[in-house]
Amino acid sequence: DQQVKQNSPSLSVQEGRISILNCDYTNSMFDYFLWYKKYPAEGPTFLISISSIKDKNEDGRFTVFLNKSAKHLSLHIVPSQPGDSAVYFCAASGGRGGNQFYFGTGTSLTVIP
Amino acid sequence: KAGVTQTPRYLIKTRGQQVTLSCSPISGHRSVSWYQQTPGQGLQFLFEYFSETQRNKGNFPGRFSGRQFSNSRSEMNVSTLELGDSALYLCASSLVLAITNEQFFGPGTRLTVL
């Protein structure tokens, strides 16, 4: 039962352009969402988060948008850089307390120089 | 400040054996969570420990168990290994008891079951 879904396994973008990564969730109890970035042979690293009381959160080149009615969030990277090439996971939590996060299957982003 | 460390980094076992993986959280972090990562499944939550108590558990069979020690270090055990247990096992630590706290991940233990 995949409660968090990333339907695009891969994405290629030219350097300098916008990268948009999408994530859908099914559980309406989720109230906190995060994006993680993962390089090969390393653990995921936290990128940006958003609480359900907001619909947008920005941190430098990274912006996360949350559409609660559609149960959809997206990560925008502008401008994209070759160093952004990695696997991006979205994650969601809420409703049960504690640190139980539900992760998507990941989107592999390639930024072409 | 040292990050989350996991040992061993790589492990090869055969079906039916058991395995124990270790995770040392960042100093001061009391919450440790374990995840299984397989291709096509993303990260699947196994369980979370806080102050030596299992607080949350994912949907995995009883062959998967864990524990946390008084120094917050955690171990995960898988008994009667199956081929499908081959995966990257990640642990993550966070500072306090709250869902809004960032989790810091270790590099993972790559388990191969033959």
C-alpha cells in the first residue's frame, strides 16, 4: 500500500532550466512533507519541508508547493545545476505521532550541462 | 559533529541465516528509525525507537526486530533470511520526539541474501 507516490522514475533537464518533481499522496491525515536528495552510496539528505498549514515554502533555489485538495506536492529547482543530479524522494508524516515517515519511490534527476 | 554511522556497510548472507545491523546516531539524538530500500519500492519504514522503546512499527513480518540501547545506539536483526530481504537498510536519527524534526540518514548497510 504505497501511500506516497512518485510516478516519474526519471527526469532530464538542461542546466539553467527549471526542474519540477512531483509527488502524490493518498492519506489525508498527512500534515508534514519533506523532500530528500540521495547520491549513490550515501544516505538521503534533507532538502526542504512544508507543513500542511502552508502551500509554499522556499529555500534558495528550491521551492516546495503543496496542494492539499489534490493531495499533491511538487519540488521546483530553479535554476537547475549539474550537481543537482541525484535521486529525490518525497516523504510524508502525520496522524500517528512519532517519526514514522512514508516515502515515495524516488525520481532520478539528471541535469545536463 | 560526527554523522550517523552504520556497520557493516556491506554484508552477504545465505537464506535461513540471521543478521544484525548496527546504527550509531548523531550525538544527542534519541530517536532512531530504520528503513528498507529496494528498487521500485522506495524507502519502507521498519520501526522507530525512542529512549529504548519501540514507538512505531511498519508493516514488516516478525522476522524483523530491533532494539535501542541506553546510549541511543540501535541494532536491527533479521532472522531466517529470505532472498527478498536483499536491500539497502538505512537508519536515521533525529533530535527529539516530533514529526517536524529533520531526520539524518546514515550511508546504509547493503545486505545481499544468496
